[in-house]
Amino acid sequence: MKIGILTYHRSINYGAYLQSYCLASALKEKTGFNVEIIDYSMPEAEWWYVRNLISKNPFEIFRRLSRYRTFKKSLQLLPLSEQKLITGKMERVIDFLNSHYAAIIVGSDEVWKINKIRCFPNIYWLPSGLNCKKASYAASANRTDFDLLSPSVKENIKRYLADYDLISVRDSNTLNQIQRLLPEFKVMRSADPTFVFDFDPGKAREAVSLINKKYGIDDGRPVLGLLTNSREIGSEISKRYGREFNIIAMSGSNPFANRYLYNITPFEWAAMFSCMSLCITDLFHGTVFSIKNQVPFASFDRSAVYQKYESKILDLLKRNNLEEHYFFTKDPSFDWKKTITRIDNIVSSCAIEKMKAAVVNERNTFHEYIESIKKLFERETSN
């Protein structure tokens, strides 16, 4: 039986790429099934990343183009389907999936977020017409509020999801929204797949050494990973830690960083956490890799939408007793002086044991999913 993973693997985004790789690798390792990533994307999404290369700064265009090419080259390392499919015609995608796969797993990532790039309905909801088994893994609808959707869209979402054989989501907000639509349906909460795949420590050291030669990041000071393009955060962090730490931007440029690693592969990005002494991030996967590598970290949310519901970052930290690492800049009580004091405390007394426990806790949810998926699909393996 061939299982296809439908996700955002072609995104110019380190977390999106790595979760795709980790899910395919872990599923194949733990189940023995024939697993591949369906090399599909929507034209709107592909054009969005091309348009994002534009900048008023010629040097920034060069850096964005360089990173874009690196990601495209990195696709060769993913277990992709032989056929690439980039189309907005749902019928064509459905025909392709029906003719190639006995089962589809959609996820991980924000595959159920509805926006202008990927409008509803789209194939990531696994709509009517598919005659294969349907499942999700750690899917998320982050920043999509089902209550604001039209009754017809909500009814279609309910109809699509009711046809799934197994539903797994990544965060409590998505879980609660689906359970309100389908109270009789059991929904699992599962770890982001980057938690469950171990990268080779030797290759990580080698990658860091190569990055140091290319960018000259080793100046004798400990490394502070700055994973945000926020000038405000960059400024405050630089004022406090700029002399003590070598500040390295990794996921986007920040004028307060000493170096910007604009052209590293997703695996090199993951490797860099192994040499950090502090990580400042507003990224979910920046938080995940800090926890995995037991790096002292501060995770920021900056969107006012999280005044209404918990973000995926806060959700992850709350269930693992790591809330002291969370900062919300839109909170009326937010204060930089208090924030820096809290970060100082995080650096001086890193919660290593709690981070180790968090990794074990998250991995356990993956093992639970594997048992469920085996029971669902094992009868099909002889096909």
C-alpha cells in the first residue's frame, strides 16, 4: 500500500520543509509502509514565494533569491512522488490521488488555515471524490476562526472532516474548533513531527563548522540565535546581549544581528541550534528546536489575534510546563524591563529537565498515532 503525505513541503520556510521530511521519515521507519510526499502545490502559493523575492534593496533581492534556490535544490532530498503536480484544478488532483494512493495523510503544518493564497475549498481538506482512506497528522488551522466563516463553508468543513478515518491536530485551538463541529468524532492531538526525528549529531557538528567557515560566526562569544525580523525585539535584545553574545539571524534579516545566515539549507538551520547558548524567536519551529536542543529560549507572539485564543506556541509551552519562556507583546502589561529580567533568569537557570520531559511527552503522542494508523492501514499493506 502506498501512503501519500499532502503538506506544504515546497514552502520557502525552514519549519515547513523540516516537518515534511521528519513526518515522512518517521512514518516509514515506524510503520514500514511505502510513504512518500506528494509533490503537489497550488499555483497561487508558488507565485506568492516568487513575488516575495521583490525588495527595494538589491542586496536583499540577492539574499532572497539565493535562499529560494537553496530551498528548491533541497527538494531533491525529500522522498517525493515521481510526478510533480502544480495546479488549481481540484478534479485533476483528485484523479491523480485516486490513481496513485490507497491512503492520504494531510499535514503537518497549517494545512487547514484559510487565506487568500489557499482559498477554500482546496485539496488539503481532502474533499469529496477521493476513494482512498483519509487521515490527518498534526494539522492546524492556526489564525483561522471557524466562527467567522459563512454557514455554507462551515457545513462543507464539517462534511469533509466527517469523512476522515482518523483526525490528528497539532494544537488545542484547532482541536476545540473541530470538536465543536463534530462532537461525536474522536480527535487526537499529536506532536509536530520535528519532535520525533533525531538528526545525526556528527552531521550537525560538520554543518556548523561549514557555516562558520562561510559566514565567520565563531568570534569567541556564545551564539544567540535571533529568529525574528522584528526591529523592536532585535533592538532590545541587542542592547542587553549584544556585547556578551554573537547575535546571528537565521530565518530572516534583522538589522541588529551581527550575521545573517541567508543561504543555509533546512538541515543546516536545524544544526545551528546545537551551537546556540540562547535563542530569541517568534517562530513555532524555533521554539521546537530550542526545546529539542535544550537551548535557553524566549518565544514571542506579536499578533493581536492571540488576544482571542492561544497561539500554537503558547499551546505547546503550556502543556509542557514551559510557560516562563513565553512573551506576548500585545499584552497590555508587557514591559521590556521585566521581559529582559525574565530572559536573564532563563539564561542563568535553564530548564533542561523540563525540556527533556517535553520531548518525551511530545513523542509519546506520535507513538499513539502510529498505533492508530497501523490498525487503520495494516489490512491494506498487501495491496
